Amino acid sequence: MTSRLLAAAFLSLVAGCQGEPTQSPEGSQSAPLSAKADCVQRFDGITTCAKGNATLATSEKGVQVNGLKDAKTDGVSSTFNAGITWSQEAQIRVGSQNGSITLAARDGDQVVSTLRITSSADRQVSVTPGFTGSSEGNYRMNVYRDGRLVSTTHQPASFSITFYDWWSFVNWWNSHWHFFSYRSYLHGGDRSLDGACGWRIGSPNTTFSVRGADGKTVVGDTAEFVEEIGDGAYPYRHFSGIDVNASATDFLVTGESFGQEK
């Protein structure tokens, strides 16, 4: 096939990110909306707008996004009111051997965290998170398998992680993205993570391999990237939007929702 398909994936953005007002993570995509102001309200409480050269068309299947030629500028922007949870289901076909997709979380016009994903023909997937929780932008990566933590490594800002043998991820992406604002009292987790921003990515019913802290190969099915919060960082308690940019021949959003603090 001339086109490549990116794989069944679960991505999760842990909101409540912390950062400094002047910061913006490397690779952030604050590209303007389409000049035609192409916006629809297909999903409850969410305004979906085209970015760059993209155009939108609604149907009973969802929102079809066309014109995705440049992952730096072309994509779809979801806007909602004071969300702490958000999820989107989409089917994406990438029209080259080297596919590229970038996600960005926004608080108003401020991009507070990004996740860039690229695939190659050799069954490798590179993931680069960007954070604003400290001037260094450092983060930790947790690898899970069957819900059990198997590895934790600490990485410098904008460090790309390479995943090997993630064949389904490279070949088919029937994606489900989710983000939530981490609350230890809700999730029963570590209080030191309150306010931290993180991404989670996985491929149902498949595994990947990655280098662990000791240099040995670790096998997992879910990878999590959590920012290291620096002194003086302030919390983004709510989020108002998520952008998904891509270079793709087909992008169909089949479902989307968000939740607010109760």
C-alpha cells in the first residue's frame, strides 16, 4: 500500500498542567483557524473548528476532516467550557511512510502541553512530549503492562522516546484520546502529582518494546509521560481546548465528549 495507517491507540492527557505564563512547549502548534472559519457543533457542548488548510464535513458518522497536508498547521481544534476531562475517538489514515500527528492542550490561547508522534516504515514510533511545568521541561516515563508498572525513567525536556515493534501502531490508527485533570482525591494516587500534566498512549491488544533505565529492553502495552513540576509553577485548573494536527489523507472524528468539575 502507498499509504500507512497508524494504530489503535489510547492517549490520555492529564490536565491541571502547571507552567509559567511566558512558556510554550517545543513543538506547540498555535496555528490559526481556517480562514473560512469552518466550525461545527456535532458533539454536545464542543465547537469543532478546522485549522490551517483543513475543511470539515458532518455526517451521521461524525466529523470528516479534509485537507490535512502539513502537520504543523493543518488539523482540527476542539473548544469547550472549563473542562477537566475530554475524550475523542477518530480514524486516521496517514498518506506516507512517515506519518506525523501532534496533539496540544490549550488554556485559552496558551498551549500548555504537546505530544508529537511520528512513525516510520521500520516499525518504529517516536513520541516527543512537551511540558511547561518547569523551565527545564523534564518529565518521567512510566511503562505499564496489563495495568502493572514495569519501568520508570526520567527524561530531559523534548527528549524523544523510540518504541520498537509496535506493528499495529504503525499500520492502523483507530484512535481514542482522553485527557483529565489529575486529582489525587478522585484517582487515589500520589498527591505530588496534583497539578501535573501527563500523556498516556497505548495500543489495545498489542505490545511494544522500549529501553528501560538500565538499558535493557522493557515490554509494555501502555506508556505514560508525566511532567516534573518546578518551584513557582502555577496550575491550569481547567482546560478550554485540544488541538489535533496531522498530515493525513483521511481523518474522521467519530465521537467526542468532555466533563466539568462537579
